[in-house]
Amino acid sequence: MAGKKKLMRALAGETQAVPPVWMMRQAGRYLPEYRATREQAGDFLSLCYNSDLATEVTLQPIRRYGFDAAILFADILLVPQALGAGLWFVTGEGPRLSTVTTQADFDALKPADAIHDTLAPIYQTVRNLSGALPGDVALIGFAGAPWTVATYMIAGRGTPDQGPAHALRQENTVLFEALLDRITDATIDYLSMQIDAGAETVKIFDSWAGSLDGEAFDKYAVEPCRRITAALKSRHPDVPVIGFPREAGQKYVGFARATGVDCVALDNSVDPAWAAAHVQCDGCVQGNLASAHMVAGGQALVDETRAIVKAFSGGPHIFNLGHGITPDADPGNVQLMIDTVREDR
Ligand SMILES: Cc1c2[nH]c(c1CCC(=O)O)Cc1[nH]c(c(CCC(=O)O)c1C)Cc1[nH]c(c(CCC(=O)O)c1C)Cc1[nH]c(c(C)c1CCC(=O)O)C2
């Protein structure tokens, strides 16, 4: 597999002495060049839909640091918008959406295959990137998992406990499941189009998977991810899929087998030694340095980075953070992390 990109080799199950490295939100507000381009675009959503500027911010962290992978610059909430939901961002607070809590709200949504007009600029960004990236850098596409996307569509915003989505699933299960199915169908088409445009792997972000217990986790986190993965594999058999059931805890065990994903991304609440024994045994894992180290830096960052690389050194591993890098991170600490991952060993 010598000629293949480092990220793709890890996803194919190869153990490497130096793991590939990239970061969630690597194109983000901690970088001065990102803030400048975002200002040029006007606002966050305009940046997402401007293919030239979205290409530019995706490339910025690749130029600055030489990561092994670039992740398409977009957002998981573009799918609800393409389905017809209202979406806007309140500076300093986060996303706001028109809510879907009644049958009438649901009936007003567009069919899954009507999303592509809205999302066409995103496919263009992927095409741009596919031609612009250095030859050894892999391109990652992504979408939100249906449960996580639904939590925003139902509440109309981010919530600490996903209460409104849990309430709807209990009070109107039929409507809740219809919404999840609509998002699932749209997500399959969306990711498939990203792959057609040049994404070499795709990641499914289930940021709120941890709030689903027992049977609900199987029905609303595992099953939609399994369905998306199976549909993608039938259309694009050679494209690996990364699943990120954040805060799944013990339910990380067997997630790859149950869903068919090629790699499981770990949040930083997971102990690396435990995950090496119970999750990495099924294939590639990604993670899981705490983002706080990117703010604090110092010897603790170096020690923890080394400990994670060592814990996962017996199998396929992609070095990453456990969640997105935060705006208050120091760009110098990112370089220190990368240098530590890539040091001779
Ligand atoms: C839940 C979620 C969202 N978006 C995303 C998730 C899942 C991952 C996670 O749990 O963080 C995923 C996402 N969002 C963004 C990407 C681009 C790729 C990357 O660099 O990782 C990805 C993969 C850009 C973004 N998405 C957002 C920003 C910051 C916007 C800005 O520039 O002002 C970026 C770079 C905004 C966003 N987008 C979302 C929220 C809640 C917010 C506001 C919070 C915040 O400001 O960080 C929804």
C-alpha cells in the first residue's frame, strides 16, 4: 500500500508507526486567515455557500500545517436548510432554525431528492478541492447523523440535553421517525454526491448520540448510520466511512460491526487503553486528544499526545482531537501537537 495516502492506508486497516493527523474544525476561528476570509464572505453561511472562499478556508490549515487530510468546509445544518427549514446563525450564540414539531411542519419539508439545488455550491467546493489539494492529502466529506440533525430541527437550536427531540420521539414517534427517515434519505444522496465530486472518505457526525440510551441508541444512532453506510457502500464500494457517535461510552464497543463503518471516531471521554482493547480490535479508530490542550499547550499537550499515539500503536489509528478545536486555541499549540505526533519513534 506504499503509494497510497496515509489517511487512506489507516482507513484500509494498516498500522503505521506515525499515524496520519488532522483536526476537527481545523479551518476555524482560531486561525487569523480564517477570520479574514470569513469577514470577506460576510457571514458563516455565505462562506459555506461561496465555493471559492470555502475552498480557500479548507486549504488554509493544509498550507500552514501540512495535515494529512482536509475536511470539506460546510456545516451539518445545510441539509435541513436544503430540505426547506429556515436557518441562520446568531453571532456568539450559534444556529437557529425554523422548528419541525407538527405534521404540518413536516409536510412543508421538501422531498429528499430536492436538496441538490441548494447544495450545488458544496459539490463545487469538493470538486475545487479535489483538484487543488497536494497529492498526499486526503479529502474528507461529511454530514450530520440523522439523530443529531433532527435535534436541531426539532428544537430550532442547540440544546444542552436535546430535550425537545426526546419529547417528540416519545409523544409522536411516527412523526419523529418520519423526520429521521427523511434526513437519512437526504444524507445518503448528499454524501453520495460529495463522493461523486471527489471526496475520498466521508464522516458521519452524531454529536448527540450520547443522549440516546439502550434501545433508543440502537434505533436512532446505530440503525440510521448502518442504513447510510450500506447505501453508500452499494454505490461506492471502495469509499471508507467514518462514524462519530460522540459520548457513546460503552456503546462504542461493537459500533463498527453493527453499522459497517470502517473507522470509529472517539471523543475525549474515552480512555485510549480501553478503546485500543475494545474498539480498535474491530478496525481503525480516530482521536482523541482533548481540545483544551490546544488552548493550554505545554508539556501536558506533549505527554498526552505521546500517550495517545502509544496506546493506539498496535492497530490502525488516525490522530485527531476528541471534538472540534475551539476559537481560543493557540495556533502554535497545533504545530506542537503535529510535531509530537510525527517525532521519530
Ligand atoms: C453540531 C455540529 C454543527 N456543525 C458540525 C457539527 C458536528 C460536530 C460538532 O459536534 O461540533 C460540523 C461541522 N461544522 C463545521 C465543519 C467543517 C469542517 C471542519 O473543519 O471540521 C463541520 C464538520 C464548520 C463550522 N460550523 C460552525 C463554525 C463556526 C462558525 C463561525 O465561523 O462563526 C464552523 C467553522 C458553526 C456551528 N455549526 C454548528 C454549531 C452548533 C455551530 C456554532 C458553534 C460554534 O460556533 O462553534 C452545528
